[in-house]
Amino acid sequence: MNRASDLEAYLDEALPPEEMARMEKVLRDDAALLGQLAAIQSRRDAGVHSLGEIWRRRRLSCPSRGQLGNWLLDALPDAEAAYVRFHLEVVGCRYCQASLADLQDQQSEPTQAAQSRRRKYFQSSAGLLRERL
């Protein structure tokens, strides 16, 4: 276990839920580890970031929501689909899994509910649209 990278992932809420819980328990009982966590947080607050930290925090390896939607529809090229599958199933990215679950919920939403939602969006923004002559 690489404690520094685990602490970084903990701060980014990027660990699986069971690991987040385990880390919280360990932090309550280990003053030295809690001190390391405080030092990392201080460094972050001071604006000092490593390339790896920026990569993780900006989620540069995460597929876009559009790519996730296309993966769900089985509309990605094989290599890209393999990467998305790896990211979801092996890496276990919680953010992408949550986004995928949201897309699945939207996909299974009854047509009438979707149309009602779209109508409400349009009605709330209709005054902002300019008429074209």
C-alpha cells in the first residue's frame, strides 16, 4: 500500500466505498497518518500540485459523458469500448460508474416523463430565445 497515494485518493474520494471506510477508521486511530493527511491538504491549499495529482483531480483518464453514452449504446469503436470497459470494470471509477448509472436511468425513463421534462425546460427558457425573422 502506498500511503501517500492512498491519502491523495481518499481526499479526492476516489477510493472504493469500503476502502474509504477503512481509511476513515485508520485515520481515527493513527495520529501520524492523520498528520500526513493534514500535510497533503496544506500542500494542496498552498497550490502545490504534482502532475499525477492534477491528472487524478481533473479526471483526465475518465471518458466523457458522451463516450459513456455511446458505450452504453454499443456505438464506440472496439478499442475505445475496451478502454471504457476497463475504466469502469477494472479501475472501478466511481464517478464514471455514477454517470453511467444516471445515463441508464435516463434511458429507461418513460417517454412521457422525458417529454414532460423537455417541455418544462423549453417553457422555462422560451423567453430567452430570440425570434428569427
